[in-house]
Amino acid sequence: PFLWRISLGKAPLNAKSISTPLLSEMARYGFPLVIGNLAAWILSLSDRYVLEFFRGSQEVGIYSASYSISEPSIMLLATLFALTSGSIVYNIWEKEGEKKSQEFVSKLTKYYLLVCIPAVVGLSALAKPLINTLTGQEYHGGYKIIPLVALGAFFLGLQQRFYAGVNFYKKTHFIMFSIVASGFLNLGLNFLLIPKYGYIAAAFTTLISYAFLLFLVIIVSRRFFIWQFPVKSLAKATCASSVMGVVVYYIGNSLTS
């Protein structure tokens, strides 16, 4: 490996050994992702600072307690899909062509919907007993935002399904622009709504911003990579999860009442 050879002094590190075109290509691909990650930080954490400034640490605590229960639960599933499928879709693209990779992304999204929609609904249905069990009494009011946060995390995970074409064609600056736009929307809505509505507004603005990010990424992705979205799976998962949610809601709340 190159770094190993450098550490042993066996590989010369000078201007001639550095490929300027390669560095330029790496910068064009990676720099937008760095900026996008900074904007994602604004998108995910700015609400806490605005909430602290306008409403105080008590509401930040309520918001953070509910957020830390709901958002990581959904993002864990989304991350598993992203990590296990990322290299596979590009491998399929290179070896079997774009059409096969489109079919793979469509099938992967189907599984994402079938797994994550029930998770969002179940988490929302059990919001009150979960908060009452896992947090102190002063945080119990935060159960109201769990459905908003869980749905926002679902949108955040879903937009990752549309990255394949953008990444393959090395158009990562479009991802950066989408995240930056969503981050500024989130920041603006936070300053507009949090002073009056508190942590409820913080959860709502996060949901709106993630939905807006999903919308932008879909528009951008379709310029390079169009695949069939599993609408039937979306409808089936939503209907089945709704029925499940009603049952789980009444059972869960009856056990803790």
C-alpha cells in the first residue's frame, strides 16, 4: 500500500509522484460532500441552539430526550441499508450496467419502505409509554414530538436511496446544494416558529426541512438516474402499518395507564 511504503521510506513523496488531475477530481468530488456535511450539522443541531436561546434549557432537555429516543432508532435502520447497499449498487452498475442498478435500487427502496414505515408507525404509537418509561416526569410532555421526529428521520433515510446516480456521475455538488438549501430553510423556520411554539416547532421544522431535502434530491437525481419507485409497496406498507399502529397504540397505552 502507498501509505505503508511512505512510512518505510520506500515511496518518494514529491511533486512528480502526485497526480494533479487525480487530486483535482478528488477535490471536485469530495469538497461538496464536506460542505454538505457542515450544512447537515446545521440542519440537525441548529434547532437546539435556537431553542436554548428563546425558550431555555428546560425545553431543550424535553426536545433532546424525545429526539434521542426516536431519531436514532429510525436512522439505525436507514444506516444499515446505506452501508450494506452502497458498494453493491456501484458494483452492479460497473459490471451489469445502469438498468440492473436501477432495478436494484428499486428493490432496495421497497425493502426500506417495508421495514422503516412499520418502525415509524410503531414508534409513534408507543411514544407516550416509551417516554414515560425511559425518561423522568419533567420530560414526559415530549412524547408529542416523537411521530414528527421519526417521520423526519424516515425522510432523511429515504433521500439516501436517490444518491446512486448523482454519486456515480460525480455530481456531488448537487447534493451539497440540496443540503445547504434545506439547512437554511430549517434555520429560518426555527427563528420564525420556535420563539412562539417552542420544542414542538423545533420538531416540526426539522420534519419540513427533511421533507424538502428529499424533494430536492429526487429532482436532482432524476436528471441522471431514473428508477421505478415502489409505489405499491409504499401503499401496502402504509395501510398495514396504520392498522398495526391502531392496535399497538391501544395495547401500549392500556398497559401503562
